[in-house]
Amino acid sequence: MTLRTPSRRLRRTATIAVLAAGSVLGAATPAVAYANSVHVNLRMLVVTDGRPNVSAITAQLDREGVPYDLVDMSRADRPVLTTAFLEGSSGGVPVARYQAVVLPHESALPPDELAALAAYEQQYGIRQADAYTWANPGVGLNFAAWTGTVDGMTATVAPAGITAGFGYLNGPIPLDDVDPAVAESFGYLATPASAAFTPLVTAPVPDHPGTAGSLLGAYAHDGREELVVTVSMNQNQTHTKVLAHGIVEWLTRGVHLGFWRNWFSLHIDDVFLPDDRWHTGANCTVGDNCNPQRDPSIEPYATPIRMVPADVDALLAWQRANGLKLDMTFNAEGSVDAGGADPLSAKLLANRAELRWLNHTYGHAYLGCVQDFGTVPWHCATDPTTGAIRWVSRADIRAQISQNTQWASAHSISLDPRELVTGEHSGLRTLPQMPVDNPNLGPALSDTGVRFIAADNSRDPAPRAVGPALTVPRYPMNIYYNVGTVAEEVDEYNWIYTSTADGGGGICEANPATSTCIAPLTPADFAGYLVPLEARIALGHVVSDDPRPHYAHQSNITEDRVLYPVLDAMLAGYRSRYAANTPLLNPRMAEISAQLRRADAWRAAVAAKRVDAYLRDGRITVVNKGGGAVEVPITAPAGTRVVTLSLLGIELLGKEYGEAYGGSRSGWSTLAFTGTQLLLRAAG
């Protein structure tokens, strides 16, 4: 949201106000509201001893952009948690420096620091999370009815959890069991020792039918509240990412700086073109690293992979059923080369309005250096006189971009000309051959109005400037570009991930730090092994508050249509976990880039402490301390409304703030300078 600039005579401290949400997210336990008549800074305190559970929470704070200070207990020079450290004053008003506290466990600090922290939490209504502890009466639980590895168990959000910050979740939450041979998570399942403990997330206790043990619960005692976590978690686990947002919401009562969404966009590259095919006998790709002209035995397998009209019908049916659009990343030359009577082109164009289109250049030409295939792997050709690298020219790059957009315009295809995916992400730096971008790429992007260019996240993960454009890193899916059938996918997977002794290429053996060798798969293992694995990887990205798109190829939605089972499994996993109030968002490249830019800019602003924010008497004040305009992400309870000030300073109730998502309201607000104002107030 962009704020209106008030007249000069109304300029004052940049202000955002909202009623405290203690009654909104604290109903599950005897609520202790934030204290009135004091400043409670919208900043968290995290004390770490290096354990994974604390890192899991800080990873979520980083993803959402929630400001926090980290106290590392391993450092001799760490600050001591005294009253002077936790509290302060401003203009005679008491200041609580932190709105929430995270400890490794309930007794992680020396007794004097624990006493100071308890007094602070009691005085100001500050909540605390014990990131991982054992079940015992000291945290409001009976001794554990069961302890052990919880891998593969199913957790459930209790009714109290729905009203206490976990209302974005729908039901069962499978606990990760990535490798059955490895213990991944340990847990203590216990029941409450008294009514002061309210389970928020539970799991069935083995050998105790009908008994649910707490994994996350709220313990209200001594005038304060603790979130007690009795399951080990690390930041890379899917169930941790799913639950971590609820931890943030509970700790902050739903009022905090930060922004959270779940996103999924998928680019289907090479639309209109045929893709090369994997040769299951020669273990190479026909037309790429193996060639029927050199090896006549490969000739029968040389048929490329290209969609047919029935695949368009399947695509449209899938989109309608799932409420998501796949981006048709297209190369128009494939349509022209196929001739005017090409049934696939006719079918795609007949349904153009129902599809989302993305420029992939006209002919998928390589736009980096001029490639010399006289060596394996290829290398950049050089000028024989100067030895300088020969680059694809600015004019050639410009033609590849503009010819595709012109073709789209001539065929009434709606296209955002600012978005571009080059063939193989070419033109961008690619090791080992190209440590730098093609110097002609940036000027060509400027010529053609491109502002967002796709990059491969596995090679170029951070958004960066290329001329006038920003890169948008994409996640490659492990459904390969050169396969159209289950047999081809499994065969190539085996070549990469099995040892030479098992008939594989030994790639996994040569790269033990990044790859693990597996036993050879059969086509029957596609549904039972590959589909769940790739769906889990994609879901892990989706629930990481990361808008980066994924990409696959048109070859994957024809013949056996090997991509759809992965997508269906990923979506089923998402929808079984998340409530209807937390839909999966499906942004285009331009929107993705905007979100990545906002998030990066906000992280920089938080690191530089450019923004002060505090809660007082149910209102939030946010101050831009200087350095230019800053976009601030804000999350508040449902019902929060925007308020404008009249010339007499009277508050006028306006529209609801931000957008509804996951049971909260959230958005981005621009503070242009000191004096910019936005007022928020919760309904009722």
C-alpha cells in the first residue's frame, strides 16, 4: 500500500495504529494482554545456544521479515539479560524493548537472568517460546506418556490452536520421514498437568488409544505465558516450515512487522518447439550429447518430443480443476516451422485467452558466447587475432526477443513484454564457460523493454541487476526436459543417481557432497518413489514464503504427462495441511520480482535499523528514521481498518487494512518520510 502524503501543516511522526490483539490470539489460554501506557517495541529477542529448534524459529522470522535481536550464549561478550537490558524509557514512558522472547528451553539462562526475564514478561505481558524441552511439571505437563522418534507420525492442530495463531492450518500435518533409516525428529508426548496448559498441536500417543499428546502448547502461569515445544525440529523440515508461522503468530498475538504468503508458479518452457529425447540405451540425449549421424544405432530413437492437441485439452482441464495457471513459456519459431496447418499451434491459439504466456525468445537460440563444440564440454569461441571471447551480438539478442513479442501481438496473445526467459538461461553467466554475463545482453534488454529475466536458482540464486532488468531465479524440477515417458524419466534418473556398479553414470559417486547414490529404480518406482520425492521438494519451496517460480518443459506434459502426478501430489499435500483461508498464490514473473525486491529491501532496512516500531495503548507507531522511503510489511488481526485523520485530528474509520490471508490482514506500506501517516484500528 502506498501512503498519501499529508499537507505540510499536518506533518507529524509516521504512525500506524491498531488495537492490541491479545483477545484475538490469546483466547485459548488465560490471556495476558500487552501492558497499557508503555511502549512495547515490535521486535523479538532470541536467545540461542546453537540448537536447531531455535534456528528453525529464526529462519521463519527471517522469511517473514520480523525484526529480532540475537543473543548467542556461546559468546563471552554476550549481553546479560538484566532489567536494564530488557526495559527502558522514552519521554518518561516505560519501554519494553521486546514484544516476545525465544529461549532454547525454559531453564537455558542463569537463575538471575531467568528471574529478570520472568519479571519483565509479567510486567509487560510478553510471551515466551521454549524452543525445545522435555515434558515435565515445570512446563505444565505430566511426565511423558511416550518418548521416541516421531518420524512419520501425524500431528493435528487442536481447536484451541486454531484460535491461537494456527488458524491457517486445515488438519493433519505429517511429520517428516525423509529417510526411514535415519531418526529425524524426537518428541515427548504428554498430557496437561492442569487447566493452565492448553495443547495447540498434538499427536496420538502410541499404545494409548484416544489419547493425544502435546507437541506445542501454551502454559499460563505466574502471570505470564510460555509456548512449550516438545518435538525437535530443524529449519529444513516441511512440518517445521508449516508450523513455524503459527509460532510467530502466537508469540506476537498476530501483531508484528513482517509479511507471509505461500506461492507457486510453474513455467512450461519450449512451448511450440520439440524437445530432444533421452536415449535409454546409449544414456545420452539425442541431438545434444549423442548424435544419430555419428552413431546409426541411435537413429530409431531420434524422434523428438512435442505436444499434440490432446495435451492442450489436458492442460486446460488441469488448470480449471486446480485454479492455477501454468505459464506457457513459448518459442514462436516452433509454430512457424511446423507450418500453417500445425494442429498443435492451432489448438494453442484457439485457447490463447485461457492460457498465460511468457516470452522464451523466438527460436531458443543460445545468447551467451559463441559456442565451440570442438571440446567436451564446449567452450567459448575466441577471436583468433586478439584471443577475446566472441559474444552473440546485441542485434541478434534483440531480434530473438522482439520477434517473439511481435509474433504474439500478431496472434492476439496477451503478453507482458517486460518478462523474458532466455533459452537455457543463456546470456547470463554460466560456469565454467561464462563467469560473466554476455556484455551485449543488458543493452539488448534495454532496447526491448525487458525488466525481468529468468535465472536458474541452482546456479544464480540471488536476484541481481542485468542492465535495466532484475533476474528472477527459478527452481528447476527434477522432471527432465528430455523425457516424455515414465521409462525415460526413470532411466535418466538412474543414470544420474546410481553407481557405476549398478549401471549408472557414477555422477552421484563423483559428487558425494551434493548427491547420494540410490539403488536402481524401475518404472514401477516412479509413482512410489520419484513422485513423492519431487512433490516434497516442491512443497518445501512453496511453504518457505518464497515466491520464486519453478520450471519444467513442454515435453513433460505430453506422452505419459510425467509432470502432472508430481503437481497433483504437491497440491494434495498443500491442501490437506492448509485451510481455505490460506490459498496458494500463483503470481507472474513481474509480481514475483516485486516481492523479492520488497523483501530484500526490507531485510536491509531491518539490518540498518532504519525503522522504529512500537505498540502503546493498543496502537502501533512506526517511524522511518531516515535514508529515503521504506516499504514496511505489517501483519495485524482480521478486522483491522484504515483510519484517516481529519483536519481537526478526528479519526475517520476507512477500509480494512491490507489483504486477508491465513486468518490475518497484512500488506506493505510505504513510509516516504517522517510525517507520512497511516492509521489502523481493529474492529470493535
